[in-house]
Amino acid sequence: MPKLDLDAIPRTNATGYPAPFDAEVQGRWYRRLAPVAGLTQMGASHVLLEPGAYSSQRHWHRLEDELLVMLEGEAVLIEDEGETVVRPGDVLAWAAGVENGHRLHNRSSKPCVFVAISAGDKDRDSGEYPDIDMVFDPDGYAHKDGTRYPTSRIP
């Protein structure tokens, strides 16, 4: 099945983020592409960000590479080094283990759409959120002191 019917794939804005960190991603709607296509060695999502929404909290992964291709609209990439406007055709990439927290913020008045791809050891992955009191591991989310949040990561 090489061609996927996006309209047939359920769209959700679910997040495992604990409050109050979940609020900024409520306008992030995604479709998980990899499971529908039978892909087991990578993750892929088709994402729509409403105006004002974040793609995630600013984060980085120890064991997963990430790649993003902007398809429609524009957003601002926020990283340790600063901010960059991302437009259709732009490709972003983050290597596993590089401690460069990143996220997109749709500051425009229109939705933006992108495809996000990840590859690596998701079952053992962990990482950090440099701007907030949160880290993640395969079991879910924790404060930086190790105290667990009462939520779990979305698979």
C-alpha cells in the first residue's frame, strides 16, 4: 500500500504531557502514518498546527533522530541558537543525542502542515525539556528531580 489516504487516518490532538504543559499543544493535530503503512522501524506523522499552537514543548532526544518537512504555511523554529522562520519546502533535522532543544510555534494567522519523521530506539529513548521542569523516558514524564508526573507518553 504505497499511497496512504490521509482522510481515512484518524486525526487526534492527544498528548501525554501533564498540565500545564499540555495547553500549548492543544492546537496540534496529527495523524500517525507509520502504523497505517505497516512501518515498524520509524515513526512518521502528518501534523497540522493551528495558529498559536506549539508542535511540542522544546525538547531533544537521546536515542532518536528527527526530520521535519514543512508542506504548507509557516512556523517559527525555536532552538537553543535562536529562532528561524520555516516555510514550505524547508527541511529540518536533529540528530539523536544532540542537546539542542527545539519546537515549532505557529505565530501566523493560518494553519501550517508538516510531516515529522523519527527513527531510532524509541523503546529506550529519553530526553529533556530545557525550558520546563520535565524529562522523559520510556515510562513517561518526570520532574528533573526524578519525581514522576501522573501521565504516560503517547506511543
